[in-house]
Amino acid sequence: MHTLASPDHVVLAGDILDWANTKTGQVRTLALTVATLMAIIAVLMAWWKTRSFVGTLVAFVLAALVLWGISNLSVLKDKVGSEIDDKGASVSIVRITGAGSAATVEAGRLS
């Protein structure tokens, strides 16, 4: 029996990171599988309730969009991140002094 207190037993951080990466991949695969199953059920239910080609097609397209979004979260994250440029970001400051109709507004920018 091996225990962590044994001087011959070494736990490396790489082992823990590999385990965490493996589990993360397995959870993503499971989530995509469950979402695919739910999408198939949703399309079949749309057909069962409406018996309409248009209703079923809309359910299929929406299910496909949701599945694409789930499977491409990293692409969506990168697109949003590239749209927001941190270097060009600035903050506007508005200070209102005075009260009532005699108020003045001073505006400035921080870069």
C-alpha cells in the first residue's frame, strides 16, 4: 500500500495537470453528447407536436446553432476578445457640479 507519507512516493504537478486536462476533456465531451441528445429530442418533439415541415426545420436550425455554439466556445471567446482592444480603451469621466438649473458639466477622458 502506497501512502503520500512514503519517501519513495513522489507526486508531480504534471500528473495532476494531466489528470485535470483529461477530466476537462471528458466533461466537455459529455456535455456535447448530452446537448446533441437533447437537440435530437427537441426536433422530434417539434415534429410530433406540429407535424409541420417548417416548425421542424426551425427547431432543427435552432438546435444546430446551439450545438455549434457549444462546440465552438473557444472560437466565440476569441472573436469577442479580438473585438475589444485593451490598448485603445479609455474611460470617460463626467462630473456634475452645482444643483438645480445652475449645474455645470465637466467632461474628461482618461487614456
